[in-house]
Amino acid sequence: MSTAEETAGGENVPWGEVTPDAARRLLVAAVDAFAERGYHATTTRDIAGRAGMSPAALYIHYKTKEELLHRISRIGHDKALEILEEAADGPGTAAERLADAVRSFVRWHAERHTTARVVQYELDALGPEHRAEIVALRRRTDAAVRRIIGEGVAAGEFDVPDVPGTTLAVLSLCIDVARWFNTQGSRTPDEVGALYADLVLRMVRAGDQGPPRAPGARK
């Protein structure tokens, strides 16, 4: 089993949205190759070899290496947006929704750290049209977190003088988990998610109020 499949966390069928099976195998192989070697150092022959296929077989499913990267990036960014918008639209206070957003976003970046490294750090390798598409999705993820923080400020829950800057800091903190997370480390994805949720709540809280407890935390 490949690294991209092993780090799928609780998902029953990693990359299940990619069909047929040959296209999925090539995409999984591309994730591993891009994460290990970087996009530019990876050849289509590398990808096909990892998938146990011939280079010619790759072009049946993907016209170019860049098209493969775009497919990976689009699926990853769609999932990130789903996680954050679900939290932003969910019930509860701004603090509860922000904690839920961070926990879920961080957990995904830890569970799928191989995929997330490619999704988050190979953006510049995309062609202009595909890059513009992904940048638009990233703006929507930014907007989801910014909305939660803005609502928290309006409700008096948060003391945040610079909402856009704080949003950028929160997202950067979460995304960086993909760079360093190790499945052999001392913390599970859930534990890292809980830790980061607490850190972010401390970041946005007024100094004289003290940090709120994360939902479910012991008194």
C-alpha cells in the first residue's frame, strides 16, 4: 500500500472519487512521487512505474503531468473547503465553531500529510488557468475562517484587531502540520487537532478573559 493510501485516516476508500481504478492508481502514485521528489523532479515514467503501468498507459487517463497535479490539487482543496465551510455554518458560538474548524482542518492535514504537502506546496507548478481555479478555492477557505473570526469579534468573544491577518496566521498554522507530521511521532492526528484548536482560541481571545475551554474539555 502506498503512503498516500496509508495516511487516509478515517476515509473508507481513499481517492474513491477517482475512477476508473487505473486512473486512481496513477493519481496515488503521483501523490507519492510529488511528495517525495517534488513536482518538477518527477517524470511521467516515475509515476507510471510506481503504479505498475507503462508510461503510455498514463496518457490514456491524464493528458499531462500537470493535469494529474491539478486533479490532486482540486480534490484536496475541495475537501479543505468542505471542512471549513461545514464548521463555519455549524451550530454554536464563534469560539466553538473556530475550534471545530481548526480541529478538523488540522486532523485532515495530519491524516493525509503526504497528500496535503502536494496540495498545499505545489501550487506554483500549476498552469495559469488551473492555478487561478485553485486560488479561487483558497480564497473561499480564507473567507470561511475569516467569517468565523469576524463573527466572534462582533459578538465580543474575540479580541482581534486584524481579522485578515489573524485568519492568515490560523490557516498557516494548520497547513504547516502537513510539513512536519510523522505517523511515528508521539501525537495522533486527533491530539494535534485538539492542541491546535486550543492554541488558536488563545490567539483570538481577549487577554482579560482567559482562553475558553474547547468543547468537550474537562472543567
